[in-house]
Amino acid sequence: MQNYLDFEKGLAEIEGKAEELRALARQDPDMKVEDEAKALDQKATDMLAELYGDLTAYRKTLVARHPERPHCKDYIDALFTEYTPLAGDRNFADDHAIMGGLARFNDQPVVVLGQEKGHDTASRLMRNFGMARPEGYRKAVRLLDLADRFGLPVIALVDTPGAYPGKGAEERGQSEAIARATEKCLSLGVPMVSVIIGEGGSGGAVALATGDRVAMLEHSIYSVISPEGCASILWKDAEKMREAAEALRLTAQDLQKLGVIERIIPEPVGGAQRDKGATIEAVSKAISAMLTELGDATPDERRKSRRQRYLDLGSKGL
């Protein structure tokens, strides 16, 4: 069953009517409804193209959070072979919000890691809705250490509303763990590419998105704070999230202009959730292209180039 966003209500009605007609025809083969159903299909297709042709920043936020978008686990299952996961931070626990391990991408040995939100109630609770605790970021550092030690490129898939802000996480050094992960990304001597596949929220996203190349899916978002959080702080009114989303410049299109990301990966009409296979294939091609762009360089050259990239952030498009 298709999960519709608030702004897709009209589309839901049209597609629902088309399905009702076909259901009636299945019950009574003498009913001739296919022409009417096809007309509704065309109307739905036109409406979908119109809706997604000019999404506001806040509507993009809703699309980025869509529960049926492909998540980190979907990409790992589809694009990587011989995936061997790594568990735990060798200090406190295994954080299921961050998953990753050794794998092959197009038969090339790599390290892959990312945030996983889960796909149903049980898995979302287990994954803490993609909000990692300190042990998650320390597990990420372990993976980055492995990559550096064995000369393996790193592929990071970012999808988190932010690091978990709970009391226990703060007591165990949440900000320090995020800083260590970010520092480790900057010090890598191997290529690192990051793809924001859904939400890129605050430092929790930066910890895995500090790569040589950063790409975003067309309707994903990347921001220092959520629109709702920004509105609550600035205007003391979370209902001003639409204005906040515009002010934050959190869309892939804005961030490419600012030089925060290098590449926008197109999504199917209607968003990644409408055609997961096509979306995953587009991400695969983008990762391949970015790894090729990075080419051969010495570890010191990579570190220097990566650091300069982040020193230059925001210098474009202002």
C-alpha cells in the first residue's frame, strides 16, 4: 500500500479511484472500466509530475523523511557483495543505528558504512530511528581505521535526523565521539565518498559526510538543524517550519550552489520511494563516477585536498 504525504492527498484520491475500478472489474469481468482507469492513471501521472516539478524546501524535507525511501540496508543489500559487518565499539556496546563493514563494490574491496533508520516499528526502535549514540560513532571510527590500514576506499551512506540527544549519550561523550569521527574522516589517506540518501541532520550527519566528494539525492536534505527545531528556537513557533526550511537552504540544489556538495543524483518522478530500483542504480553510478574522479593520489595529497575542500565551504553562491 502506497504511503502518501500530506501534499499528495489529491494524488491519493485519483490513484485510489483507479484501483477501486480495477478491483470491481476483477470481481465482475463483464465490467468495462479499463479506459476510465487508464484516464485516471494519466491524470495521476500528470499530477505527480506537477507536484514534484517545483517542490518547496519543506516539501522536500517531507520527501526526504518518507518511510518508504530506500535506506542504508537496502543499498548495501543491492550494491555490495561479500558484505561482512563489523559490530561494537570495543568499549560500551553495538549501536544498531550505524551499520557497516567490509564489502565489494563492483568487485572492488571497500569499507561501507551508514545510518539505518529501519523499515517497520520493530526495526525502527532497534535502530533508534537512525539516531546514533556515541558507541555508533566510535564504531564508525573503527571502520575508518580499518579502511586506512588496508588502503580501502570508504563509501558512506548518510540518513539521520541527527545524533541521539539523550542523557546517556551525552554522559558517554556524544559530542566528543562525533568530533573524533569527523577528525578521522579528515585524516584518511584513502578516498572517501559520501551520499546523503535521505536526511543529513546536524553533526550526526557531518561525522560520516566529511568525504572527498559528497553527493545528495535530488530530494534529500542536509542542514545544521531541522526546520522544526530552527523555527522553535528563532520564532518560538514550530509551525513556522516552512519559513525555516527556506531560510536554512537545506536542499541539494541550494547546497550545490554553495559548494557544500559536488553532485545531485536524480530521483524518479515522485521521489525515490516510487522506484527504489532506479534510485539505487542511480546512486551506484554516482558512487562509481566519484571514485573514478578521485583517481590516484598519495595519502598526503588526499588529506591536503580534503582539508582545503572544507576550508572553502560556503565561499560559493553567497
